[in-house]
Amino acid sequence: MNKLRNTVVSMICALAIAVIVVFFSTGNVLSEDVTVIRFGHDAAETNERHTAVLHFQELVEEKSNGQMEVIIFPSDQLGSEAEKVESVTLNDLQMVTASAFSQYDQRIGVFELPYLFDSYEQAWEVLDGDIGREVTEPFLKDNLRILTFFENGFRHITANKAIENLDDLRGLKIRTPEFPISLSTFSALGANPTPMAFGELYMGLQQRTVDAQENPVANTLASRFNEVQDYLIMSGHQYIPMPVAISEEFWQSLTPEEQKIIEESALETAEFHRNLIVNKEEQIIDELEQSGMTVIYPDTDVFKENVEPVYEKFRKQFGQEFVDKVIEAAE
């Protein structure tokens, strides 16, 4: 009897180990019938970006009749944006939405040129057109298939002092992401751009390590920067889209039907997210104002004149013909 019991226990243990090995070696399959997609992003669960990823999850699972499962990792749970994008290149993570793609092909940063776009519709037309396809295709060589662009909105400044002109920006210690165009833009405007991880920003503002920051208004509200900043300056100095990428290795392992489900769901979610951001933006600004922030609408014409050196710098880096083509498409 003891021998039989020991044999049964050994078989159960062997089976359990086999299941664990299969799960962790593939990272994708929980069973023969369910394909798992691990999707990481940096936003808080209160952010509209997380709402969009939840919408993507719902679409994929509904369209696949439960044969595909999306597991979401918000709030930089799997590391920084750059680390998550790298995880997708290695197929350790299947999907990501982030803005840290320029380490694989710098030309994707062209959309970040200051005051390139005047409206959301103008930006979407360029992103969804020939320029968008030209910019995203080179990422395939790094195992990154960019499916679409989520919305990140136009970026605006918050500070603990009123900013109405260039003089008010001079010497301002402002947190920016560690993106070359962001750093160059605020240097051209006379500020002191200071890179800092997004997760450290609230404390940095609270402790006055930096005096200001710049983000879309949705991020400002979701991350409660209004608690530690007095002014919202509607500068609209940059538009930064959020590419949505999937591991090309993982993509090629899927059936054509599964690929179609993911692609359709990503495109539908991009439209959902864009509308969500635009429709809520005025409401968010009102909420920030009601929370005690003073909203300032500066004359940005002088700002636009002073960022021309940024264009000259990145014409050399991206190629003059390419940058001029993007500018023409945006007009």
C-alpha cells in the first residue's frame, strides 16, 4: 500500500513539475486551449491608459471566446518603460505600450518635435498614414511589431510659479523624461531640464528636488501632481504618442485568426483611447482647477520661435529629407 501511495505521489509531483516547466519556458500557454498575452504599461490604474488596456483585454477575450487571455501589469510592475520594451524584444513579455522605443530606431522620436502638431486629428492622420508605417517598419528587426498608437496627449507644464512668457521659464528646474527632444526643447526655451523616473516624480516635486514637470493633463490628475503643484500652464509644447508593440516572435507563433483578433482589438482600442482622452480633457482641466490649481494659457508664438534650433539639430540626426517630409505631412 505504501509503495502504491509513493508511486502515485511521485507521478503527481512529476506532472506538477512538467506543467511548471512548460508554463515558464513558453511564457504564453497555460493549457493547450488558452493563449496568454502578458501586457505591461507604466500608467496608474486610475489613468485612462489602463482603462484602454482593460478595453483591449475585454475585446481580445470576447473575440476569441476565451481562448486568449490578456494579463495586465500596470504601474511599471515589470520595470521601467525601457526595460519592458526590452522584455518584448526578448519575448519575455508579449505586449507593451510605452514611449521608450527610440533606443531601437531613433526616427520614431520625430513625432515629439515641439509644436509639430496643432491638433489631435492632425497627429492621428500622420500616425495612421504612410509616415507612421515608414517609421514603425524598422522595429521588426528588433522583434517589435508596432500595431498602432495609443494616445498620450499634448504635454503641458505644471509649476509652483506662474509661467506666462519665456522669462518665467528661464532657469526653471523642470523634470522631463530622458528623451533627447524633450531635453533639447526645454534647453532651447531657457529652462533647466532634469530627467527623473516617472515613479519618483511626485516625491521629487513634493521635496522640491524639481520645481516643475510637464505631462498630459490626464497624467497630472491621475498621479495627483495637483497636490504638489500650484499652476497648470497650457503650453502644448509636445505631442508624444504611445506605440503599442507585440513581440514579433510571439506574433509569428499565433494562428492567422489570432493575429486578426489582436490587430483588430488594438486598432479599436486605439480609437477608444483617443476619444476617451479628447472627450475627457476639458473635464480633467476643470477638475485640476477645482482642486486649487491656477490654469494659465500663455501666448505660445514666442515659444514656437525659440524651438527652431531643435528642428535644425534633429534634421541632422534624423535626416533633413525625412524631417521635412514629416513636417509637410503634418501641415
